[in-house]
Amino acid sequence: MEERGIVKIIVKGYFNLQKAMENKSLVEVEKAAATIREVLDDLSQRFGKEFIETICEPDARQPAGHIMLLVNGRNYLTLPGKLDTELKDGDEIALFPPIAGG
């Protein structure tokens, strides 16, 4: 089995999602390699109920349908592995709430 090295992932929360991240606009996650799902699990453990209720679908380990999750500027739904996409050191996850304009 190939050993996975430590990677540092940058997570940015925008607008009201910062509140679910203890009012931080940027959080670093360091762990032995990671998928998008593993980073979300890590953040759920770190920030608890408010993060889970704000970002995730009820009773699911995935972003709520109204949350836009980008990895290095690409919607995670367009990535081959979706939530199971392996992240590389320095990758950036951005979380956006619904935005309306007029």
C-alpha cells in the first residue's frame, strides 16, 4: 500500500459561511493526504454542529445543494472523483453560500 504524505489544504469560507467556521475566512487543514470528503469531515469535527448544519446536507457527508464548493476554482461536481477526489498539497477549497443579484 502506498503511503500518503502530509498535505496542507486551504479552506476559504465566504460571506455568512465564515460564521460556521468560527468567523474565520481562511482555515488550513493538514493531514495525511486527503479527499474533499475527508477535509469536510475534519472541518465538521473541528467546528461542530453549526458547520454541519450550515454546510452539509442533513444526515449526509456532502455539501448541501445550495452550497457551491470549488476546488482550485472548479466546481467539485465536475471533478472525476467528486467528493472522493484526492487533494494535493496547497490545493484550495472555497465554500460559497447562495448569492442572488438584481
